[in-house]
Amino acid sequence: MSSMSNPWISHRGLDERYTENTEAAFDAALDAGFEHLETDLRSTVDGGLVLHHDARLSRTAGKSGRIETLSFNDFRQIRYHCGQPGLTLERFMERFDRARWVLDIKPEHALRTLRSLSHWARETGKLDWIVRNARFLMWRPQDEVALKMLMPGAQTLAGAKECRRAGASILLGLPLLGRIREARTYSLPPRFMGRNLYDSRITGHYHGRKAHLLAYLPEQVRDMENALMAGADEILINGRPPAL
């Protein structure tokens, strides 16, 4: 987890001037005081490991291609609208190994991505670092099983279904139905149907079961402050937090 003194996690870097998930965006995040970076991991057709949220390149580079059908070399030739090149995992490790990571493993070809990651981590001697300093967000149960087999000890965040079940059970007043697990990190958005969810009573249900709460993408300063006051363990945001 992030430290209590700095609970902020940068969502794809600071994109005030640069395209998300670029070296410049992550540089800007570290310069702003972030110590924890979230990014999206995909693999090219030949197993290259690259950081890109969307399956297609249209939003970031104005191109029609899909990441999963590009070669690794083709991806490295791409320039985004801001002029920055596409970012590879190898370069991300070179530049940002002083930060902690959250790796969102995109479901398209997730098994290929995980196999490539496991091979790369072992070949480069980075496996222990990743197990200690990175956490994974998986979108399907079978992909989490594959991760645990390929990289024993890898840390995962609670998936979307787990988070919805936990949150709904608390709102219904039936927290035992949420099956909240000790030491697991659960995400929670700022509100549901207009109700503020960053409330110490809600946080208390997670902490009472020795679980952790991640405030998921509060956009307004008020919501960020509510998350802090409610005792959220971590806060994933776009842009800059009020405290940095």
C-alpha cells in the first residue's frame, strides 16, 4: 500500500501536458510528489510488453491499429499526439523503479501478457522486485489464477465484482454477505446514486475486517478531502491532489 503520509496514486501519470501512460506523464507525476504509479499493461502480437489503456490507438495517436496485432517494433515507432513515443515496460522499469506500481492487466490476451511478463521478469532479474513493489488488477478470475501460477507471491487488488459485492453489502446493512477478506484492498467510488461513500462508518466496515480501502478516482477536491477524512488507505486520482 501507499504510506499513510502519502496515500496518493497517480492514475496513468499526470496528463496536463502529455498523453497518459507516457514517460513524460510519469515524470510529471513524480515531480508533483507521487510515489505510487498506476498504469495499463498489454502485449503486442510478438509478446512485447507495452503500457497503453485502450485496445486501439485512435485516442492517443490517431491511428486505427490495435495493440494486440502490432509488433513490438511497430509499437516503438508510434508517436502520440503530444509527440511522446509509446512506453514499454522495460523503459518504465528503467525510469520508475523508485516508485511503487499498480499494473492493470487488460483482459485482451491477458494470458499472453502474463506469460511474457513472467518470462521478462525472470530473464532480467526483476521478478523479486515486481513481487515486492507491484500490485496487479485482474479482470477475470482465470487470469488471477494464471498470475499466481506464473509469478507466485504476486499481489493483487480485489477485482471489480469483489468490490461491487463488498460495497453493496455494506450499503444494504449486510456486510457479512460481502465476504470482505483480511489484507485485501477494495476500491470504492466517491458516491452511489448521489450518496457520499467516503464516510468513516463505511470505511470502518473494511477496516473492521482488516481489509484496506482504495478511494477510486474522486475528481472533485471535496471528494478527495472526504476520502482522507473517512480514513481511506489509498486514493487513486487523475491530476494533482490538494495536498501535493
